Amino acid sequence: MSKDELNQLIIDYGKEVYSFCCNLTGNRPEADDLYQDTLLKAVELCHRLDSSGNPKSFLMGISVRLWQNHRKKYAVRQNIVKWEELDGELMQGGEGSHLQPEEEALRKERRHLVRRVVKGLPDKLQLVLYLYYTAEMSVEDIGRALHIPKGTVKSRLHKGRKLVKELLEVQDYGI
Amino acid sequence: MEYKDIDEILKSSLSPAETPPAELNHRVLAKMQEKQPRGWRNRGRLAVACAIICALLIPTSIYAAGRLLSPKEAAFEAGDDKLGDAFEKTGEGVYQTITDGAYKATYLGYVNGAALSERIGSAHELNPERTYVAVAIERTDGTEIQYTDNLFVSPLIQGLQPWKYNIASMHGGYVSSLVDGVLYRIIECDSIEMFSNKQLYLIVSDTSFYSVDAYQYDEATGLITVNPAYPGTNILFPIELDPSKADAEKAAAYISRFEEEWNKPAEGTSAENTQPDKAADGATGEAADPIPRETLYTDEKNGIQISIKNDDLNGWYNGWWSDDSSSGTTFSYHFAVEGDNVESLTYSLNKGQFCYWPKAADPALRKFYGNKYTVAYDEQEGIDYHYSINVDALASDYGYDEAYLKNPMNQDEDAFHQLLYDILEKEIESMVAKLEIKMKDGSILEKELSFNNLIDEGAFLVEISLK
């Protein structure tokens, strides 16, 4: 893979991969590491990237595998940099820039709460939610990336949504 | 709160919003350039170097292959990063190609040592020192090679009968991957490094097992050559290991152990009798040993050997693939029979059916062959012989409530998986594979195999053992 090809990969998928890494790790230093490791691994496996036909799924699959393989390393870092402390500076984008200050504050509060709730879910549910909502992958692609049946992806999505809903209600999110 | 709402909330809260800092991207690009010289560029130089050396030393049909994966990459492809690293650190790249008949094979490289792979098994405990050889195989007619192509890849050793000492008997196995129409196969077996003062070979043939028609063995010199009269593909590469690693004492001990194992009288003449302790295991509730990579059952009276091979492709799936409530698995075990007086073979199953299970691990790609098939003995190698056994169990057949099963989304996922898995176990335990061996004198020998499912509840793995 040439430098230009990697650059194109970053332009095409960098934002989704990085956002996914941020959600998965919950802190910026680890997100940076995971993002870097993901792209370098993709360079190493570029022959497979070409034939995968779906570069985004391929990159997310690498991220997940690296994450699962290096959980201990991440866990150590997690103790140093708390996710909550960084939440305020992560994920500031989205639809809110045109909103009034009060609405913007509400939106941020909601994002913060939802992200905390998702982060509290079992790993396997978190992973599917991030792949679906952050990486914007199809159920089929998630199944391939995680090596689980499509039905299991659906089931985890369903369960994840249900739990998030219940937890938000418990916290008087009040919709 | 409606589900539609929670979907919107999750979408807006988790959507990709963070752009990687430019500094981080620059760092990635810089690191990529640091890594490149040791990887791709080197491979190009190695390929060129090999091309020159090969052109000088070996026939023109052998040449360097620059566009193929390296052994390290082939190992990564097979999901064995550890082995990939071993190929890179201590392995040797070879890159020799020979074209013969329908196939072009490239000997990519090898590595020797213990604990080099992520894949472990009983063979690794018996002989921790292993030899791994990476090979790339393509079809010469330009069509894409398939996993189903009948190919035998094995190392051979000068002075040791090749029909006896080959990958099948030396506790061997392989992993394969298909990339851009090229089949990459990494074979492994007991280490041959101790024999490195002898001529070592790597063969690739279009047969299921070692074929005495494809290769010639000179009893006097111990040398092995291709049979030029063989009409198919019979490729032979020299394997050149470091002669200083030869160890005559170790080699003699290995041969002694091998011969002892080879000549050991069969514990029985049928599958049922070969594992006499299994009934006791079952009675005490202890799990039986899984079928090893290759187990031979010998019927000495009739001169028959039955092999059961495990290709490590067993996979459990549940009915959510097809939106019904079934539970299934495909065992990638297949049977092979050898015997001079055998005329034909008929395999049948009381449950499930034979199928081909591609290594892409996608159940949708399976091909089914029904629950019975007959093959003439001589045609065993000429058919798509890579059969697996597929079992499907319907939950409703085991008395589970239809209403509950029809609405799995509302159930606890783990509990539902467990239920389906339990059903599968019952199905497997009532499955019997029957083999009818028709002899040339018209007599028919029958062998029956029944199975246990060894459950790893955590991972929902399927591993079968003979009952």
C-alpha cells in the first residue's frame, strides 16, 4: 500500500474508525493508539483489504480484534484516564451546532447520559451498538466482523436498545 | 418510550462525530513508512534475488513469485498471527514455483520450532517441535482454485518410505485460505529438522493422499522422484534445511517411536472396539477425548484402514440465520477408506446429511449431498471428497413451546442459545454414521460410528467424540 492509498483510506473512513475507537476505548489516548494500530495493521494486511470489497467493515473488524486482544493494556490505561473526564471533549459534533444555547446544553447532556448508559452495558452489547450506530455498519457486516450469526447481531441490538431505554427511564430521562 | 425514539437517540448520541487529529494521521503515515522497508519492499528484493538464483540453479519452470503473499501474510490470512511472526523472525523465504498439469505451486517458505502457532492440539504435546511450510497453489487454466480442489501437500524424507512417512502419519495438518484466486496452504507436521542431513522434499499432487502412482521411491538410495508417466500433477520441491541442525540420535528415536506406533496392533477391528474405555467415561459423566486430527481404524483381517479426519472447521449456528428456531452444526470430519480388496463404499446417516463446508465459514455457502452416497473405491480421489456432516435440530421436535420459539427477540439471548445448544446435543447423540464396505468378493462389511458432543458452554463450540 502506498502513502497516497493510506491517505485515501483515512479520508474515506478515518472519521468513522476514529469515532468508533473513541467510543470503544472511552478515552482519547487509547483511541489514538487503537486508531493508529488499526490503520497500520490494515497496511500490513492490505492484500486482504483489496479483496474484501468492504474496506470499512475490514477496518472495523481489525479494530475489534485489536481491542479484544489488548483489553488488559486498555484496562490499565482506563485507570489513568477516566472516560467520564474526557466525555466532555469527545463527540462534540453532530446535529447541534444550529441550536439555541439551552437546546445545545440539553443535547450535550443527553449525549453524555446516553453514552454513559451504553458504556455500562455488557461488552458484547456495547460492541454491536457502536458498530451499528457509530461505524454505521449493516447487521450483516457486523455479523461478519464479529464472526457471529446475523440473528445474534439483531438480538444484541434489540437487547442493547431495550436496556438503554430502561436505564434512561430509571434515570428519569422522561420521554 | 417507543423503540423508534431510542433508535433516534442512539443514532444522534453515538454517530461518528470525531475527526482524527491531523497530527495523528501524520504519525500513522510516518509509522507506515518506517515499517514498509522491512515488509513489502524487502519482499520485492527477495523475489528478484530468488528469480536470479532460481534461473541459474533450477529448471526454467521454477521461478520466483513476486505477487504472491509471503509466508507471514499467508499465516495472517489463516488467522494465525503468532505463526506469521515466526515466519518473519525465524523462517526462511524460498519462493520457488513449479507448474505441472492443472496446477502451479509455489513453495513460499518454512519455519521450524516449538510453540510457534496459535493452533495447538494433541500432536503438539506429543512432538512440540514442528515444521511449518507455506505453499501457494493456482490453477493453470486461469480459473479460480477452490477449497474443494483435491490436493495433497506433504514433506517427505530421503530413506523413509513416503507412503508411510508423510504429513498424514507425522501428526500433520494444514490451514488454508483463498486470496485472489490463489490457495494458500500452510502445512505442519512433526519437525523434520533432525533429518536435515538427508534430502528432504515437499510434494504437491492432485490426490487426496500420498500416491504411489505419482512418485517413485528408490529403495536402494532412499531418493524420491516424480513419476514422469503420471498424467496429473505431481510436483516435487527440494527442502533445504540447515544441515548443522541434523541430529542422528534424535532422528533414530523418532523413527523408533514412529515404528512402534505404526506397528502397534489395533486394539480392535472396528470403530466400536477401538475405544473400550468410552462406555465407562460415559457412565461416569466424564467427557471422552475428541477425535484427533487423524485416527486410523485398522481391520487387519480384511486389510482395511478407515481414516477420520478433522479439518477443524466445526461450527455451530442457530436458527436465527434463517429466522426459524433450529439449531445446527456442521462437523468437518470426513472419512476415507484404504484396502486392496474394496470395491465400493456407501456412507449413510440416520440424521443430518453430508455437505461441503467451505472455509469461508458462511453456512449459506454449504452444499448438501443428502444422507447417503456411494462411491467406487477407485474413484475416491476423483470426486469432491471433502465431505462434512451437517446436523440440524428443530426445537419444536423436542417439545419446546412454539410461541416462545417464534419470538426469540423477547427472550434472554443466552438462555435461548443454551436451549438451542441443548437440542443440538440431543440430536448429535442420536446420530449414527454407517459405512458399508463392499468387497470385491461380494461380501459387505459394516461399520457404525456414533458420537458424543463435547460442549464448551462458554464458547458454544462443537467437538465430537466417538461413543
